Amino acid sequence: MKNALIISDHNLDPRLRLKLSMLNELFDETFVVEDFERAPYFKNESEEGRYVNLPYHRLTLKLIEEKNIQLVYVSGAKILIDKFRLLAKIRKKIPIVIEIPDLPLRRNNILSNILVKFIFRKVVKYLSSGIVVTSEAFLHSLNYKSKALVFYNYPNKTVAQSLLDVAATEREVSSPVIVFYGAIRYLQQIELLLMYAKRNPSVRVKIFGGPIQQLENISEIESYRHLSNIDINGPYNYEQDIINIMNDASVVYSVYDSKQVNVRLALPNKLYESVLSGKPLIVSDNTYLSNIVEKNRLGISVPSQVSNYDEFERKVSLLLGKISPIESKIRHDWFQESEQQKDNFIEFLKYYEKEHHA
């Protein structure tokens, strides 16, 4: 039997569950090592029992050999630190593909980012047989010269088809709904949204995700929590809830701190879910994401700092004044791209499978 191994620094999210399904097409079995204490912003009950977990803290070379692992798929910078010695031992024996969904460049300190990027680039180059990135901009930043694949954060086919069925029509809405879902990490940008809701009571704001206790770090959270037009929900089940979330949305909020290098380069899953469902996006300005959104008329970009709230409010209000859905042709074109890239991923992995057995 030829088997594969996914090592993730967080509970498997929809992005990695999609990769798991594709690895299962190539290998007899795919084992998973995941850190269950991380990524608490969605529920994961629907996936229980669909794969075999190996212990995160007891993963050894002997165990990898016993399970006849033929390819290791790594996701998360934390893994490259925690499991560096193990990966270094196997890198010449077993292909290691490193997925980079984010760059570990979340600080506002320039010198710190330069140092982290230098180390990260060296580690990735040393350990990897190839990489998978979710944004072309990551490749430019890493200056990676070996085999690489760009794989966008599209949902699986079932979810993507359901999102295409979401109704999106041009209309003036008396009570538009701005929806945010995902990790509650960028508090200043969440606060911008809450401020807007407080000053515009005809607009509803719905927040899904976690860790919900993070919101306690927003200074005036109690004054927002009791407003009738703000709904703060906890973790959600992606496969079961995302369609209802998008059906409910007039627009999708995907604003993060553009002072961070990673935010300026990343392409989040909300981009693809919004396009497939026809719902316009609100994103941070001066980012790679904002370039795509504005070029393709997928929504608007806004300032991501509270100090620029007035401009934020002006732009959001203009968007909500008359909501223009994303064109049907664009939605279907992106769906076709989502299917094509899965074939590209399979071919990418087959390359390493052949190399390993050569």
C-alpha cells in the first residue's frame, strides 16, 4: 500500500479537507496529523471518522515508515518549526510538499519581517520538494525557484455548485446585511464594521466565527453587543452553514489589517465564495486582493484603520445604496476554474509520485 500524510498546524479546515479528498484519489490511505487546539472558528463534526489521525506530539520517523508514507503534505509555518528535525531526516527519502496559505509576516516591524522572511524562505527551500501557494503574490515574495503550484482557496465542488444557486439580483435594499465569517483575529477591522452598524442602524451586521472571546478585547464591545442590528454568532460548520450565510448576505466583509505584509499579499477564501454566490465584497485597500476586486468589479476596497473611519463609512454607504451583484458569467467562469485547478493539483502530486518511484 502506498499512503500519504498530511501534517497541519491546526484542525483541518475546508481548504485542507479538499486536499485530503484529492490525496485519497492518488493514495490508498491518507493519514492526518493535526493540532486540534487551533482554528476554533468553525465546527468540524461532519468530518469525524473520515480519516485516520496520528498523534501530533508522537509523530516519529519510525511511525512514518510503519505507515509506508510515500508523500508528506505540510501546511502551516508552525509545523516547519515543530517538526523541522523530523522533516529534515525524511526530505531525501520522501517528497515533502509544503502548502503556504499565509506568510508568517503579521508584524508591523519591518526589520522583524525581513528576518522572518529570510528564515522562512531558507527553511522552505531546504525542506520542500515543491510548494503549493494560495496567491501568486506569495511566489514573488518568496522568490521560490523550484516546482510550485498556485491553488486558489475555492470550496469543494458540492459547496461551489450550491453557491452558484444562491440568488443574487441588483436591488436597493432597505435593510442590507453585511456578513463576516471566519477567524476573529483582526480586531480593529471588526471594530470598523461594528462602528458602522452602530452609526447606521438600518444596516444589519452578522458575525460568524471565533474564538468569540477575542471580541472582549474591543474596548466598547458591550455597547455593540446589545444593538438589535448586530448579531454575533459563534463557530460555524462550514459545509452545513456556508450556503445559509451567503444566502443571508447582501455583501461580504473581508477587511483585514493592510499594514501586515501577509494581508497585502493573501487571497482569502471569501473571495471565491463571494464570487460564486454573486455577492459583492468589501476588502482592504492597497492589497493584492483589492487589485483583483476592483479590476473585476467584484466589490469595493476601503481603508482598514479606524483612524480613516469617515472614508470607510462613505465607501460602504455608496456600495449599500445600490448593490450590484457579480455577473453570472463571472460566477460560472470561476466555477470552471475551480474544477480545472483540481486536475492541476492531481497532476502536480503525480509528478512527485513518479519521482519517488523512479
